[in-house]
Amino acid sequence: MKNGDDYETRDGKIIKNEWVTYPNIPGKSYAFCADTIYDPQIAEKTKGVTVLYHEATYLKDLEERAAARYHSTTLQAAAIAQQAAAQKLLIGHFSSKYELLDDFLTEAQSVFPNTQLAIEGTTYLI
């Protein structure tokens, strides 16, 4: 029955699997990509993940600085999530040079709408 088959009793009575089981709940997965330069191979390794955390240290206008310091931008993190067909993207590891984070969310959501900011002390449901 655990394989989804019906069961036949000794006297020939059929016990249907759906009578005694619940539908399978799909598994959930989480990938954590921090302190990393933009690398499209990350999308291959995180394909179909439920939630992808990816650093977005800088906004798109500082892409060169991000690469020089082995970090990623908002658009790069969103591109990875899109290529990986992730269900949700959490971005974080923001540079301390930014006081407000609204632009991080706006930029990332322009590529991958189901994006949230990873804020310290916040709990996220998967």
C-alpha cells in the first residue's frame, strides 16, 4: 500500500489505497547562496528549489564593484532564481552603504516577482 497499490484481503476483498491513505505532500527544499559572485551554474544546482536565498549585496548600478568583491547584485540574484525555476527568492547580505532597502526589492521583483527581503530576526515560511 505504501507504494500506492490497492490491497487484496485473503477472502478477495479489495481495499483501495485512496480509502486508507492521504495524497502525498510534495517535499520542500531550500538553497542558501551567500558571499558568492554571480555564477549561472548556481541555477543548475538549485533547479526547482522551493526557496532560494541568494545574496544581493549591491544594486544593479554597482555590478562591477560586486564582481570585483565577489558578490552579486539584485538583478543577478533574481536571474539565478528565474533560471532555477525557484518558487520564491529571498535576498540579503546587503552592503552597509545602503540605509534603505526598498530599491533592492523593486529591482529584484522586476525580474523575479516572488522576491522578499531577508531581514534579520524575521521568520519565513517555506
